[in-house]
Amino acid sequence: MNNIKPATADSLLRAMAADGTVRCMAAVTTRTVAEAAARHGTSPTATAALGRTLSGALLLGSSLKELDRLTVQIVCEGAIGGITAEANANGAVRGYVRHPEADAPLKANGKFDVSRIIGDGMFYVTHESGYEVGLYREPYRGSVPIVSGEIAEDFAYYLSQSEQIPSAVMLGVFIRAQATDQAAAVEAAGGLMIQIMPGASDKIISAIETSVGNIPHTTQMIREGAGTRDMLRAALGEIAFEVMEESAVEFQCSCSRERAVSLVSSIDRTELEAMLREDKGAAMTCHFCNETYRLDEAELESILEEVKG
Ligand code: ZN
């Protein structure tokens, strides 16, 4: 029971149940997904795909330690082309899709046809520790083929195949119909992950199967005002759980103007001179957050001076 911060708007909860044989996580990510949609201008279906992936990365990374980083990458043949989401131990998550305009008609049941824009492909999870400091260790990377394209099922398949952890995963993004502004339209987003560890009794497993099978959709619970604890209580039914950690979550990118400048400084001198001559400056856009950093003529000239010196 350490590092418990009061939950604010978006939050991530990690808990244990049944003497540690069940690990469970819940996340409310409405604002995070709304910000991702606003930054990338994603279509409704792409917002659902990105939002589910961001939420899943947070749930999967809920036990990350300081200086750890978890990246979920979907490389696919569907119109969206690919999705990347990266979470760290501090509840910061960032991510993007390759083709934000990719969209598809709603399915007959009114849900987003996420699997249509994903198609076939691969699902990768990379776990790095000690990044950006001298403690960097060999990253762990696991991969599975995409089995569903609805993303929650792909997280569950990854956990069962690559980490041998049978899991129930629910991820959802609820978007208000006929909204013109995608960010404002994200009304609820979040998810749940229940991992069955070795030693869990058959009684516990079957109780969880029953309770998970009967809960409302995660976004319905969130729209009705449920927080992460309420969601876990619903998912676990009668089984008591102990909260291990609760943290605030937000869309946050590690890029900055200083980093953009240092990146430009590392460019070859002839290329820098060409940029100055042809573009009268430089502009760099971060993939993860779509922020553009512009360097004007004077800034570029001073960088060139330094490179020459
Ligand atoms: Zn960025």
C-alpha cells in the first residue's frame, strides 16, 4: 500500500484479490482519450481504436516502476495502418494512429467497427526499464497476431499466449452521436483487466467468469458515474479486493521545444543550410502528440553558427 494518490478526473487503479491469485486493474480515461482525439483529429472509429489502445496500455502497464515504459504497437493492414500507445509509471500515456481519418460505418448493433479499420496484423508489447538513464536494460518484447481487431480481445490473447496469464479485458470508448467536434464527443472511456495468476482456485475462476459475464459495458458504468473502484466491485462480484495503487492518468508527451532544437542541431550541416535557404526555417511535428515546433530563420542561423564552431 504505497504511493496512493487521490484520484482526480482520469485514474488508474491496481488491486489484488483472492490472496494475490487475481490481479485486477480498472481505468477511467475519458479526458485522456478526448485529448488524444483533439490532438490527432481522429475519425470516430479511429478515436475508438486509439482510445481502447491507450486505455489497454495503461491497464497493462499499471504495475510499471519508475523509469519503466510500456509500448503497445499494432501494425496492421486495415485503413488505420497502425496504432502506437506508450504508458509510463507516472500515469502518463501518449499515442497516435497512422491514418487518423480512417473510418467505417457503425455495426448493426450500433458499435464502432474497429476491427474493420484494423484488419490483419501483429500486436506488439515492449517493456523497457531504466530508459533515459544509465540503468537501461535489454527491453522485453512480446508479440502475437491480431485475432480480433476489437483490441480488448487482442490484449487478452497477448496475455494468454505471450505471458501465459488467462485474462478478461474490457475496453470501451463512448462517443456521442452526431457530434461535430471529436474531442467534445468523447463522453466516456475506460476499461478493466482481470488477470488469473497461478494458484487461483476453480471456485474463484468460475465466480469471476460469472460476475464479469454479467456486468454492464465499461462505458455505461462510467457514464452512470462509476469510478475505478465501482467498476472493479462490479467485475469481481462477491470477491473482496485490496487496492495496491491508485494514480491519476493523463495524456502527456515527453517532447519539448528544447528537444526539437537539439534534434535540429544534430542534423548534417549541408542539410541545415538547405533548410535555411529553401524553407527559411524548420518545422518538426511530434508523432505522439502532433505538436509542431517551428524554428525561424534566426534560430536556424544560430544553430548553424554553433555547428560550424
Ligand atoms: Zn510530443
